[in-house]
Amino acid sequence: MSMSRLTANQLAAPKPLRRCRSASPATSRQLNLVPDHHKLIRKSWGRIPKTQFGKAALEAFIRISEVNHSIFGDKETENRHIKYFVDLVQSSVDNLEDLEASVKPWLDLIGRGHSDFKITGKHWENFAESLLNTATEWNGPGRRHKETVRAWMLMTSFLADRLAHASRATAHASPMLTPRVQMLTGRSAFEFNN
């Protein structure tokens, strides 16, 4: 059959997988991860070398966002973000049963902390895509690969949506609760409130 006679219903080359807003849960809806997804995420996360994951996720973010390393200012800030990427995923994996309640305060703090840097929803989508792509690299093909990728997509979309929502809420309850002030003083938001 010639290429000119192909119809829309016939097979074509697959398009690359990209996360989009329509695939994301709305901020008012619950996350739809089921216990099977929890197992798949935990099993795949256990296979991933954490330091390499953080570095690869950062490189993927830079590539997807079409920016360079200078957006982090210096190497120390970049290394801190690598650690935070891993810590955020680790915390999410540890709390999959109640992800909404367990990581919401942290996501709110991170999102609000980035509001001064003009981070948009697209940046958070790129962040989620970088986490997904990096996790997918270590989870090779197999019978359950498609469901594992789907579980990671649900989790990373959730994280991106909550971060984007929090970064739009620019008002801090107190100037002492900003991440920059906490970093400079070496004190957490919880220490300021006690």
C-alpha cells in the first residue's frame, strides 16, 4: 500500500510520550494511585541509584526546559537542588498511601519559595517530566513496565500540580517562613513557630 493511501485509522509511527496538563489530576481532586501502583513505584525506586537519579533529573530538567546551569546561580545551589530532587521523591515514595497529606506542607513551602523566581506551571511540568524520564531510564522494558511508567506519571504529575498551585500563592504567612530566610538562618519553619 502506498503512503498516500494511508488513512487516519491505520498505524503510524508512535509519538514521544510527553506529560501534559490534561493528564494531570486537578488540585482539588484526589490522587488516583492504587496499592499496585505503590508497589511498582517502590520496587522501581529501589533499583535506582539515588545520587545518579538526582544528577540525571537535573540534567533532564535543564535539557527539557532549554536553559543552562546558570539558572541555579552556583554549583552549591545546583548540588542542593540535586539533593532536594532525591529527597522529594524519597519522601513521596515513603508516603504513597497518603501522599496528599504527607507531602503537602513541603510542596507548599517549595512552591511558595520559588514564586519570587518567576517559576511557571510549565517549569513544574518540565520538572515532573524530568523525574518521569529519569525514573523510566532505570526501569527497562518488561511486562509491567507500562504500568510502572503510568504510576510514576501519576505521582510526578501530582507533584507538579501541587508545586504549581503553591507557587501561584505568593503570600507568605510570615516573612520568617520563606525558604531563603530558613536557609540563611539554618532554622526550619517549625523552629520559627515554636
